[in-house]
Amino acid sequence: MRKYLTSLFVFFSFSLFAQQKTQITLHPDKADRAIPKEIYGQFAEHLGTCIYGGIWVGEDSPIPNKNGYRTDVLNALKELKVPVIRWPGGCFADEYHWMDGIGPRENRPTMVNTNWGGTIEDNSFGTHEFLNFCELVGAEPYISGNVGSGTVEEMAKWVEYMTSDGNSPMANLRRENGRDKPWKVKYFGVGNESWGCGGNMRPEFYADLYRQYQTYCRNYGDNRLYKVASGASDYDYNWTEVLMKNAARHMHGLSVHYYTVKGWSGSKGSATHFTEDDFYWTMGKALEIEHVIQKHIEIMDKYDPQKRVGLLMDEWGTWWDEEPGTVRGHLYQQNALRDAFVASLTFDIFHKYTDRLSMANIAQMVNVLQAMILTNDKGEMVLTPTYHVFNMYKVHQDATYLPMNIQTEKMDVRDDRAVPVVSATASKDKTGAIHISLSNVDARGSREVTIELPDMKNKSVKGEILTSANLTDHNTFENPNKVQVTSFNGISKTNNGLVVKLPAKSIVTLKIG
Ligand code: AHR
């Protein structure tokens, strides 16, 4: 009953506001930084079919591949301009022993992937396969080291193996395994979720372990590590407090994880069967990441007012029930237009905090949680609505962030959350072009947005739009283009800017100039 009443309330309050306009004013004069491309990072864990089947099929597979990597996936990722990929976990990282994943594949030992369905891991995708994959995609690697069940020595040797150019034992072992020159590895995570699957530690204990482990992660040659301490889960501000107090000077970055999830026990809800009310709740929960970021930053500012230590949101995204009929523990979920909104709203927030937020990695890249890409073993691939948002938003990578004022009505949704109907962000790229991304979360009503912009007369404006008939629409192997990007015509120039007519439930990116 409550659900029904809330839906009615949301619907009627929206109808009342249907004619209300949204007003955006850009402040290029206040532009003082670029949006680091690393905000658009990915996460690829040994989990379900993310790596095996999704990225890696091996050289002998009938599925078209380049050196064992699926060609279709590789090309789709190149198109996205993926800046950085976090690997091998997640929870898997704290059970991963890197030496099992080097040398001739037929000699590599197997292990049980205890976190993710008890699947047998054959280690055929290891350090070489991952780092060569990053080179092919054009992404920086972000390695997660094992603190939970690994040793200091093991971690230290992994860094030496990957990055030493000298006549050192690990560099020579790498050469024996076919790679002469070291890879460039900048980002190195010292443990993952050490408060949970990474060892169930207390923050005081982990802070000391972090200090110890990171000491032996050396810089070889001109490789400079950016060391990341395992951070808090969403609302655990004490973890950040203790880590910053005790270990800040030994870290370059501190992570935090935030999932748009209904809870950790019981059903998380279906990815594709949900009501409008569920949709608005999801928007509210996704937007709450802003408050979480602010609180962690507030604590970091106390210990590091110079903002030397970066905040890395190295796991984020939606978490729904696994698709019926799929392997339990493999976290395979579909991805609807709703997920696309979680991505666009989240990026709009991330852009605001890049004076501290230095990276973000969506969970996960292929076939797991809020994936960019879904694949099957017939060699088919689907690009999800989330993929399309990443593609539309890639224009903001490394562009100058343009602060804005946005006046738009808010709606109240379940759990006392207020959701602005229109969300937006803007940036200016190196050619001088301005890109503005706009999301209208009203499921039923269009919105007129007025954007103040000087000197529009001689400028060209183009737009693209992502929308679909239903919020639950998603792409399948049978119908891969149900939700897709098309060109957008709802723009008119005025004397002092633009008027944009955003259809209901739509995401738009404009290019001006
Ligand atoms: O992304 C799935 C899992 O979620 C990761 O392995 C873990 O770090 C988090 O709890």
C-alpha cells in the first residue's frame, strides 16, 4: 500500500510541476581543474565470466580473438577509451598468489575461487595476460595486491617482477617467461576490503599492516608507484578516520566502495522487473554517493588539507539479483535503462569532487554487476545502456570541468531522499568545445532546460540521446540494440544560450562549438 501511495505521490507531484523549467548557468570563470580520465576506470575481477569467457577465450578458441582476447570485447573497450583497469579483484585479490599465474599455462596450478561460486580457477589469465591486455586496450593497469592471505615478500616480488628493468631475480624470471622490458605499473592497491573479505581486520590493525606492506613495494627504474590503501565501505567513516590518522603519509590514495544496492541480505531486486517507484528509489540511493564522498573528504581534509592523498572510488555501481538460471555466485545481472541513469547521475557527482577524487572503477567491466558488456559462449556480445553512457561521457575525460548552477525541481522518494529531476555536468575540451550532459529522471514528463551561454550565434550545437520506451528496457543477444544512442534534435538557440527539450527518462550529451 505504501509503495502504491508513494508512486501516486510522485506521479501527481510531477504532473503539477510538468511545466516547470530547469535553469542552468555555467561558470567558466570558476574553472580550475581538469576531470581526471581515471574517473572513467573499470574493474575486472576473476569472478564469473568477467575474465574467462568475457575477456579471455584463449588463442585456440573458435571465438574470434587476438592473442586469446575476444576481438569484439577488445574493440568495444578501445572505443570507450578505458583509462585504467583494476585487477585481479575484489575479494579474489586477497586469495590470489601471482606466481601461480606465470610461466607455461599448462604448468600453472589450479585453485578454488572460494568467494565466487567455488569455481575452479586455472590461472591461465595471469600477470602477463592482464598487463598485455591493458597495453592492447590502451589502459593503465591498477593491480590489487594480496594482504589478506599473502606475504610481504610475495607482494614485494610481484612489484619487482612487473617493473624492474635490472639484472634482478624477478626481472630475470619475467624475461624467462617471455617479457624482456618491464611494464609500466603505476597504481598498486595494498589489499582490498580489508574490513571484510580481505581479512576481517580492524582499521587500527590494517593501518599498521598497510604501513608494513607498502614499505616493500619499491620503485624500480623510473617506475613510480601510486600506492592505494584499502578503504571503507560506504558509510564507515571511522575506517577513513583511523587510516588517515595513522597511515596517510605512507599512501598516495585511499579507496572507498559504494554500491547502489537494496541491502546485503535477502533479495536485491530484479535488474529488469521493477516499478517506477523502485526506479526513483534507485535514483535516490545512487545520488546518496555524494553525501558519502563529502563525508570521507571532510575527514581526509582534516588530516591532509593540501589534498595530497587521492580518494579512489574503486568499486561502484548497481547490484541486483543474479539473473535466473545463471551460476550462483557469478553476479551476472542484466542492465536496463535504469542502470544508465545510475551511471550518468554518478558521473555528474564525481566531476564535482575531482579536487580529491582521483579515480573511480565501475564494478565491473564484463558480465558482472553493472557491466559495460555482456557476452555468451556463442561469440555474441551486447553493449549495455551503461556502456552507452560511458561512451557519451568520454568527452569529459581530461577536459576542464565547468562548474554550474542548476535550478530544477526536486521530488521526494522513499527513505526521505530528494531527487533533482534534471541532473547535469559540463566541461570544455582541448579544442575549446563545450560538452554538457543532461539527465531527466522524470519517467513520464519531458523537461525544458534553459542554458545560459554567451556568443552562441556562430557556434554549432549537436546532441545525442539515450532513451527507450520503458525504464526496464535492456539489450539482449536477440535484440542487442533496443536501448541505443541516437542523434538528438530538441535544441534551439536563443540570444543568450540554448533551450533544450529533454524527453522523459532521457540522457543527452550536447557538443557546442
Ligand atoms: O565487485 C564484487 C565484490 O564486491 C568485490 O570482489 C568486493 O571487493 C566487493 O565486496
